[in-house]
Amino acid sequence: MKSYWLIALAVLLVGSSVASNDARAQGLSEEQAITAKTGSLDAIADQFKQYPQVQLSHHRFGTTPNGKRHFIGEFGAEYVALVLRELPKHQLIEIRFDLIVIGSWDGSNTTYGPDFWNMGVVGGPQLIHTTFNNCDPIGTHQQSYPDNFPLGPYESRTGSSESFSLGFERSIMGSRLGSTVYPVRVVVPHTSDEFAMYWSGQFSDRNDEAPGENSNNSWAITNLDIRVDNRPTLTEEQLSKLWTQLGSQDPVQGNEALWDLVATGDQATAWIGESLQRANQEPANEKSSRSTKQPTLSSRKLHRTHHLLQVIGTQRARELKWQMDRPGGPYALQPESIENYEMFD
């Protein structure tokens, strides 16, 4: 993947392009037509105007205080939608970007939070529902990311690529806040020629509802890259490795495995179903000695499995998730198994 100093919107379409005929006539490559390198905020807005196939609900753009990075935002407790039209034939969409978390995000803290950040498909599955903690040093062990809420809590800034690097300097009660950058990747099974997605913030403090100097929390998007592709076919060995990695205690590794499995669609669904069936089979003497079958998955692996089946969303995935959700079943989610889960329900 190429690295750009400034990318207003990188929509890289495998095998085809949504670039306008005018762009092609100017001799631009398919990639250049969508990701023209630019150096001003006005040029970012111009790119969205130039390509009517790409629509953003909020044309709000900014520059980091140190002047090194441009971004889409800042946003507060707002719902921001992005729509792509005239997509070529495909089976999945992969979305990557850097999320800039700015200010006093309180993560899963029950006193000042929780502070949520969401991403999903309009009319489809929720891809991310998580919390970030940006308070240092007092705000440790209080965020769900890279997992979805209510998993964790993990240390603040877990899964981030950089912090205090963009010039955002704020402090509250002696806690240094600044900003944290998180590389985000999600995969969405999708076949239509139109795709609509959203990002949103959801905060407990009313002062955080809108971005600005008086706001404690805000967020922004940069280095946005969206690609369409076909589903990969994995070997048994690759599926087995990802299934093991899905239960990793390292949430970064578990999150990577989740989206790699989502990309395979019903190949992952079939593998998971067979794995659960094998795990549920016991020798007769063991079955007779136990009145209730206990879960064979850790709570984190169980939650990640439910989530990836929801995102895959096929009939087969829905049926398997329904079987897992049966009350009293060995693979139903047990809220009491997650600390503080009921507090946030």
C-alpha cells in the first residue's frame, strides 16, 4: 500500500475504478484519479465535489496543531455517514484508516464515562462499538478497544500506533490528555454497487457533545483507504491458526483474526460450526459425570465469535449464531462472565 502525505479519501477498487471519465481523459491512473495527492484543506473538499460517487455527510476538515497532518473532522457526539456509489462487482469491502482520539476520553470508567465510539453499516451490522481511554496516568485499564465493549478492560491506548505526536495538548486534574492515533481495519461482506457506512461518538459528559475549545472529547479520521475485493479461500491450516488466534489474550491479535475470518464468509462459518461440534463431543463416561455441559471457549473468544458471525450475516451464520444464543446453551453469552457488563447494559 502506498503512503501519502495527505489522503483526502483513498478508494482503491480492485479490478475497476469509480473515477470519472474526465479524470481518465486527463491521463490519470485509476488510483491517482481517486487519491490525488494534495496539500490544502480546500483541496480535500474539492475531491469530494469532484467525485459525486463519494458522499460525506459532514464536510468538516482540519489540520493538527503541529501542521503535520490533515484530517476529516473534528467530530464530537455526532453521526457521520459516508456513501460510495457505482462500485464494481465484489464480495467484500475492506476499510482502513487512522482514528485520532482527542481529549479526555474516559473509556469504560463508570464515574466519568463510559465514552463510546461506533462504526457500522447503514441498515446493516455494527462493526465497532468500543471505548477509548485517553487519560494518563490515572486512566489505566479502562478501555475496550481493540475489542468491542464490554470486553477488556485493557490499558489506555492499547492498540495505538502513536500518542502525543500531533500537537493536541490538554490536561484535566493533572492528567495529560493530548491525542492518540489508532490504526483501524474492518472487513464487510458486501455485493451491492452502493455502500453506506457511519462513524459516531457517544459520550457521557454533555460538554463532549460537540467539538471545539470547550469540548473535552473529539475524534477525527485520516488516511482513509477503502478497497473492494473478492473473498479469499483459506487452507485448513490457515483457518485453524486464525481460530486459535481469535482467542488470544492479546486483543490486537484477536481483532486481526476476527476480520480475517469475516473476510472468508461462510468458509469461516462452516469451520466454526464444525469446531464447536467437535468441542461439544465428549466420551460417554465424561458426559454421564456432568449434568451441564460447560463452555469450551473463553469469554473473549465467545464474544468475538458472536460478533464475527453477526458481521458475516449470511443465513448460515445467522443460524449458527441462533444455535449459540439458545438460553442455557454452552455457547450463549453470559453477561455475568464479563466484569461490570450489567452496568453498561
